[in-house]
Amino acid sequence: MEEIQSLLHGFAVALSFKNVALMFTGIVLGVIIGVLPGLGGANGVAILLPLTYSMAQTPGGATSAIILLSCIYWGALFGGAITSVLFNIPGEPWSVATTFDGYPLAQQGRAGEALTAAFTSSFVGALVAVIVITFLSPIVASFALEFGPPEFFAVYLLTFCAFIGMSKEPPFKTVAAMMTGFALAAVGTDPVTGALRLTFGSVHLLKGFDFLTAVIGLFGIGEILLTLEEGLAFKGARAKINLNVVLETWRELPKYWATSLRSSAVGCFMGIVPGGATPASFMSYGVARRFSPRGAKFGTGQVEGVVAPETAAHAAGTSALLPMITLGVPGSPTAAVLLGGLLIWGLQPGPLLFVEQKEFVWGLIASMYLGNVAGLIVVLTCVPLFAAILRIPFSVIAPIIMVICAIGAYTVANSIFDVWMMVVFGVLGYAFKKLQYPLAPMVLAIVLGDRAESSFRQAMLVSQGDLSIFFSNALVGGMTGLALLLLFWPLIGLALARLRGR
Amino acid sequence: MSEERDRSPAFRMKSAEAAVAALFIAFGAVVIADSVRLGFRWADDGPQAGYFPFYVGLIICVAGLVNLVRGLVLPAEKNGAFVEIGQLKLVLSVLVPTAVYAALIGWIGIYVASIVFIAYFMRRLGGYPWWKTAAVSVGNSVVFFVIFEVWFKIPLPKGPVEAFLRIH
């Protein structure tokens, strides 16, 4: 087993003192980010990305940098559960489903149990996803080494069509948001001909829109404005977790093995196909309610109702990194930010990473195992500390978060113009969220726009403008066909529902 | 914020949907116009620079049009408040200072602007006493100064106050 050997080598890389310290730092920062309103996985990582510029310059530094950032991501995934259970406020969109049973449990005084179940099942979901990544990603990568421009464009097409077909937002709104992302990506210098596009003579627009600024504005400022509508006070249950509660809950959890397994499968699938953690958590909650013998009691405070969404959300969030490292196509906004990080550090994401940057890739995969163990330890022991952060009054914490966002937006490219763009994106994010325009496909389009366009144009050059190149062999034809199926899925679904109703 | 909030709608869903859809159409039109300027056809050496954005802009316009129509035919029972007046007041009470803050950064530097911004928030919205306000706002800037300028050596925008104190 070559994977096992590479993985052991990865562990050797990840287990250095510096990297373990970074792991714990990342987890703690991540949980704080996950707990705070307005800061989440995507914009938290985006804000901290500039701090890693100098770190990544040292030998082995890129590995340390990705370990730090990915651990922030795990921490944010864990942190979302704390606010859902204790405050009935989902800190992250993917923990909305956790509130359904988590908050009732907390009200019954069983918050410790709910949190232990949430954290443990997050860990299980992540573990399953990492195992999938360990064994599947080398296969996907070696497969993808044969890819040419048409295949890569088909992968991009599949990614974006999946958003249209699988998101619960109205399809035309998804299309509008996504294409706006592509248009924003096109601003600046055309990568092929060097012509200036959509700059209108503005110096600021010459270098194009940085998606990190967009992420910080859309998810950060937009989220704070939304939170504000609900008023300025948080009221929450108190929680202490002691060893007894943990052990008792752990004794109870194996009962829900079927739910865990189903949720992990749903999560991994939704993470790899870019559906994302949020729909995965809802879907898995729904599936668990249908199949569980205790399904009828869901919503009244069932531990199983916490296990299902948390397992799936964490599995999806983790497996979203698989297409990112193997194909260079991120499955979620946070994975997109991490991908942006790789590019900034001078690494080319995609199948070649497994050949040229073995140490980096396997160090990252090993750190996923270790980071989640570290995360479980940190959250189980420090819950009261993190919950206390939410008791800081909003009129103090909100301006500080805004300042952090502004600094993050500035440091992306040392430009004050980006801070103004962040505010604009914040207003857009607020309006889009309220009107159900999805943000994830827009962010992904800004990140991938240039590369999707160049692979399309290269494919067109090969075929002399003949679109049939996207059906020229079984592989590319299969992917394109699947993409088109997903694209028209809303229509097909509608037709099927009509037929059934007749 | 315990006082009674105004629950009547400032904007209804229909107008918000229509406005945002119109914004998309306008944006799509701008993209198309610029792509036409660059050339969106197939030249001898392959697609021109405007080829890809042209179709992107076209799709934005079409999708925007569909969303506009769907927004305009929104049934009355779904035409609830997009934002209530009370909510809008709260949102604006944060958004306006944030915009001012973003403008101030270029002028007086990020550290001083942050002090003013946080202090405004805590006094105006939180009603904190002066000494707490000063401690938090100044403390915040000092912490960020140490993290960015000293520790990570990433210079942030500075203004006349820093120049006066000879901090570079």
C-alpha cells in the first residue's frame, strides 16, 4: 500500500513541534471564528491568509501554512455547533440543522450531552471523509494527470452545473449570481490576449477583483448586517462538560451507528460533488428522521438529531478538499479560499501536486487526522470559555469584527480600494442573502473564472471552435452529459413531479 | 435596544426583487457593451478577448430578466417585508459608520480610524462610560499594531497621528 507509506511520511512532517503548535493555534482561532457572528470558515481563513505570505517562503513553510489554515477551518466547523446548541444561533449555515434538536436538549439541561454528541459526531464525520481522501485522492489525481483542456473544462462545467441542479435556491438566481462571479473574474487583463477587460480606464480595476475581498465582504459584513436585524442581544444556556457526561454520551452514541454511517456517506458525497456542507446537513437530518425508529420524536431534543447533521456537515466540509487538491476545483467557498492560498504560495493545485509536492499533500492529509483529534480535545475541554465569547455585548464585538474584516481586506493586496470594495460586497451580500441569491457559486466563479475560461478557449483552439470536442471521448462526454443533466435537473424534476401528480 | 421597534416594512419583497434583478440586468448590459468593444467573435487566431464575457453578460441579462418577471408577479401573500423600518434603522446605524470608517482609513490611517469607529459604536449604541470605551478602542488598536507591524511586519495604512508620534 503506497498510500499508507506516504501517509506515514506525512505524519512525520505534520508531527513536528512547530506544526503541532500551529495546529492547536489554528483550532482555537477557528473555534473563536466559528462562534463569532460574521466570521466563519471562509472569511476567517481569507482574513488570516495574508499573515501566511512570509511563513510560506521558508522551506517546508507552505505545509505549515496550510496546516494552520486548514485547522482554522476544522475549528470553525466545530465552533458552529457551540452557538447552535447553547444560543439557538447557528454560528455557521451548516449548523442550522443542529439547532433543531440541539437547542431543545440544552433547554432540558442536557447541553453537555448535546455538545459531546455534536463534537464526537463531527469528529467521526471528518474521520470518514479523511479516510476517503487518503485512498481516493491519489486515484483521482493519477486519473486527472491525463486530462487536457476539454476534460478540465468539463470538470468546471460539472462543478457549476451541480450548483444549479442541487441548490435549493431558485435556479435562475443561482445562474445570475454565478455568472456575475464569472464577469467579476474577467475584470482586468485578459490572460490570453493581454487586452484590458471591463476596467473602464480605472487604475484600481487593472488587477481585477480579488475574491478574498469579495469573500470577506459577502460573508463577513453581509452576515453582521443580517445578525443585526435580529437585535443586539444574545441569550443562551450555560454549559459545562465534565468527564462523566462525555463518557456517558460516548456509551450512548454507538447506538446511532446507522445514522452516523448514512450521514457520513451523504456528507462525503455532497462535499465531493460541490453541494457543500449546508445542504448535506439538512439532507442528512431529513434522511435520519425518515429512517430512524425515533424519527417521530425528532425536534424535541433527540441526541440522534444532533448526530445526523453534524456528522454530515463535517464530512462534507472535509471532503470538499478532495477535488481541491486533486483537480484544483474547490467544493466549497472555504476550500476555494484555501486554493487561493496555494496559488499565492506558488503551488499549482491539481493532479501534479501529488507528483511534485508529495510532502505538502501528505503533510496536509496527515494534519487532517491530527487536526481533528486536536479539535475534539480542544472543544471538549474549553466549551465554557468559547461560550463566554458570545456573552461579550454586540456593540463591542461588532465593531471589532468590522475592524478585523477591514484589516483582512486591506492586507490582501495592500490597497485601501479593497476596503471600500469590501463594504460594497457587504451590502450586496446582505441583499443577496435576503433574496435567496446563493453566494457560494458566485465566490467559486470569481476564483475559477479565469481558469475555466482559459481551458474553454484552449479546447476551442484545439477543435477550431467546434463544440463537439466536449463529447469527443467517453470520459469528457460523460462529464459534459452529467453536467447538462444537472443543469436541467430543476426542469426535469418539475416534469417528473407533474407526471407523478397526474 | 429595548425600545419598541417599528415593524412596518421599509421595502417590500416585490420592490427589492425587482431592484436587484434590474441591477443584474444593468451589470450584464455593461459586460456585453465592453465585450462588444473588445470583439466577441471568432478571429483567425481563436476567440477574441470579449468572446467569453459576452456570453456571460448575455446569460446575466437573461437570468436577470427571468428574475425580474418572477419578482413582479410575486403573489400578494408572499410580498412581505424585505426589511422592516426598525431593522433598516439598525442596519443603517452600523452600515453608515462602517462606510465612513472605510473612507477615514485612507485619510487618518487604520489605527486611529479604528479607535474612532469602536468608540463611536460603544458610546452611541452600547452606552458605555468613557473609560471603558477608551480602554477597549485604544487597546484594540495597540494589539493590532503589535500583531501586524511588530510581529508579522505587515505595514497597515498610517496617517498624521503616527507621523507625529514618529511610528513608521
